[in-house]
Amino acid sequence: MLRDFLGFFRSDSKEAKNDRDQTEAASSKVPEITDDQPRNPYTEIKILSGHSDRIHLATIIDESRILTAAQDNTVAVWDSVNGNLLFKLYGHTKPINCVCVIHYDVSLDEEIKAEDLGNETSRILLTASFDKSIRLWSLCYGNCLKVITEHNYAVKCFIKLRGEETEAHYCCAGDHLSIWDENMKLLHTYKRNNPNFIQSLISIKDKKIVTATDQYYLDVYCIEKSSESVEIQYSRKLPTHRESITCLINISDAMFASASLDGTIMVWTTYHLLPTRQFNSHENYRDSEKKKFLYSVKHLFALEQRYIFAAIANGFFVYDTISDKCLVKQPNAHSEEVNHLALIGDGSVLATCSLDGTTRLWGHRTPVSSSDISALKSAVTPLERIIGKRVKSLRDKPTSLELIGECAGHTDSVQLIVSCGKEGFITCGLNDLVILWKNGALQMENENKILEDILKETDFFQLSLNET
């Protein structure tokens, strides 16, 4: 069992204490907004209409463009400043599972003409789908540049490899695994004899790839280079979780993490490929009457190559992989399960979205003071900007964040949050609804600047000054 294997670094008494703490937290109330949300700057919204089915993927392309993909087999590219639809990508016949902006040397590909790229001369957009195709698109015009089918299997994940110590630059996975060079030339495909579809993969150091299916375990593959070829070879299976794995992320060159339906978050070393930390592990993690998992992890992301933000059941937690501590504990952030979380704005606000149809904003009313910084002679870290405290003060007892705003515009579950930088952020609902939440004060400032420029161009601005 997992508990027996990991007993050397997590005692039963500590695990029991975690269960007691979680039970006590479960009885607390969900925070409510009681004022006019003075710290919530997102006062303007724009509905982005462009899809006809559920949106399951959203990402940022650059500082002015965002992308969404839906079950209608299309990708939409939006202007993140005004929310305008720039173009849609048609061609896939099944849902698009992953997108990636890659650098591409057109001079090495006779099929693609430089003029088709517009002013995006070295970057192109890649999409991969269940329809067994990978498509390359112009980021300038949205036209399809190339269709790749030689891998011949449904693709769920696509990543850029770390290190680039071989000719391999990218890896995609689904039914099987393939590696590609920097110009998307297929180098090798590893044919898996496993009916379980690969749901996620990461690249770690020493030319290794870690994959997760809907099973309890992780698989490790190695990229081997010979004098004549580059190949993927199966390496090993890692010690198992108690339930199906839901999340797999990189933390740093030295660590990665996986999480499962039972709530357990395991931190692994990339050197020994062994677990060194375990968070949120509970003896009793199922509700047999309601047939649900009580502490399921829906989403993870890492910050500062050290901290793990985790969406667990109806709340969120922040763990320190170095000190082995829980730093932030918010078990009842929403009335229903949290689906996704992201840092928005300048990175000082954490946004969470839930099955309850809301997106909530979390932060701290009192930021770290300048006197604290001067006394310690050190800069405030990204995590400290969010919690408003020095991390060293949280070693004994975790803190909580204050609810500083709520964005309610969806009528159903909110699935995804993507930051658009200082302009705002987008949320995607269970249906085909995308909402762009705008910083109202910044929006007004931008509009006033545009109006001022127009007046200057027509000399009206100078005329007004003379009259006064």
C-alpha cells in the first residue's frame, strides 16, 4: 500500500491529525461578499461569442491575444484588450486537445511559404486532436500551413522537451508516444501495448518523460540517442497512488508532483524518481453514500519552483515542498468543488472557479509593508505578495486569504481561468460561454488616452487649451 511505502516520511499520527483538521474545517461556512467589493477592479465584462459547444481549453498566446478551443472542433483567437474575435481555425474533425506556439524555420520546409506567415515570421501555432492529425497555423492570418498525420494516432498532449540534448524538441502522446525535431519532423513513435489513454505528460531532466493515464500509476520513458537515430524507450513504473491520477506538473528541475482522486499530492525527485513529500493524505477519503471523493484534486500549479497551489474539493491550499508545510489553507472557498485556479492581474490576486458557477478573487487586505522589506533587506516574493505576510511567519500555522471579490456571470459550472495580464482575465463555462473580465479603471484610462489622442490629431485639444 501507498501508506506503507511512504511511511518513512509521513507518520500515521500526522495523517490522522490532517483528517481531524479537515473535518473541523468542513464545518466552517463559505465566505460571503458583504460590501461593494472595493478591491475588485474587474467591473466591466464582455461576452465572447464564437463557439457552438463546450469550451475545454484556453491559453494565452501573447500579451494581446488569447485562444480557446471547444468541442465544436474549432479554435478561436481573441484580442485580449477589446475581446474581438480575430479569427477561427477550422479543419479538425474531432476535438482539439492541445495547442502550442512553436518556433519554426520556414526555410527548412518547402511546403510552407514565408508570405503565408505575415509578420509572424518565426512563430506558428500548433494544434493536435483526437482526429489523429496535427495542424500548423499562421498566427497572423489564421490559415492552415500544414497538416501532419504520419504519427497516425489520437493525440491528447503535446509538450516541448527540456534540455534539448538530442535532436528531439517536442513530444506528443495519446494512444502512443512520438518525438519530433524542431521543425516537426517525426523522429520516432513508441507503440504502447496499453489500452489506457495517456492523459498528461511532462518532460524532466536526463531526457526522461513521465506520463499519466486514468490509472493509479505513472510511467517513465527515456529518450535514447544512437549514432543513427533517436528513440523512446520504456523505463519503469513509479509507485502507485491509491486512486486514479488527476494532475501531473513540473515544479522545478529537481521536482515534479502528481495528485489523485483520493486527494493525495506526491512530490517526486527527478533524480531518484522517488516520492519525497506527501500532502493532503487521508485515511477515509470516500463518501460511500454520495459515491464521491471527499478530497479530490482538480488542478495544480507551481510557483517559484517550490510552492504548490492545489484545488482540493471545495477549497484551495498552498504547500511548501521544501519545508514540508501547508502555508495557506482555504478548505471552503466555494459552495461546490473548485475546478481551476490562477494568478491574475499583477500576480497578487488568486482567482478560483467552481461548479457553483462563480469565480472568486482572493488576496490580503494588508500587503507586506516597506518597513518589513527594509528590515529584512530582501524583496517580497511572489507568494508573499498574495498572502501579505513573510513566508517565514507561516512555519507553525497556515494562513488563509480574504475574499476580495466575486465575479458571477456564468449560469453553470466555470471550468477555466486564464489571465490576460493587466487587462483582466477570461473564464470559460461548462457551455460555450467565454467572459472577458476587464479592469474598469484601466479600461477608462485607456479610453481617455484614445480620446485625447484623437483630439490632439484634430487640433481640438490645442484649441480648448487656448480658450481656457
